[in-house]
Amino acid sequence: MARPKRSWNSHQLRLRALPHFARLYRDELFRQADKADWQAAADLIAGPAGWYSVAGTHADWGCKLIHFATAAEAKAMQGWIAESGIETRPAPGAYRGPQLSVTGDEPS
């Protein structure tokens, strides 16, 4: 008995609809303010529903790919990345607040 072909998933459909991308190289984590900055820039360039970000794989390892519908939008985002210096901003510091305990001991 032949199995029916599986339908496309939403991730695949989104990547097909947005074939052009900008690369954001960054090894460390983003601070919340940095993440909000690049997301706001993408919103200004393509609108809130006009972009999609994924982690790079294979040849694009170690970067975030921000997908857009047109090459001009991807080029504008790549220009913003270069001008803003977001790739070289410092990573968030270590957490210095109180640690929670699950054993019933006093928190540190």
C-alpha cells in the first residue's frame, strides 16, 4: 500500500516564500537590547510579517540567516548589520542574582 505524500510544513513554505537572506555572524548570545535592535531593523525594512530568521547550517554555520522576499531587502539588512556593528557588540554578562534551590536548602 502506497503512503500518501506528506504536505509541506510551515517552515519549508516560509523559506520558499522568502528566498533572499542577510547573514548576521555572531558566536556569543545576544543581549535582549541587541536582539530587539535587529528585529526592529528587519521590521522597518520588510514589515513585521516580511522576514524570517533561522540559524545557519552547513556553509553558514555560526551565523543567523534573516530571510526576505526580495534581494533589495536582504541587501538593506546586510547594510544595516555592517553599519550598526551588532556583530561586535559585547555578549550579556553572567547572571549575578540569587540562585534558586530545589533541595530545600537556603538559596545562595
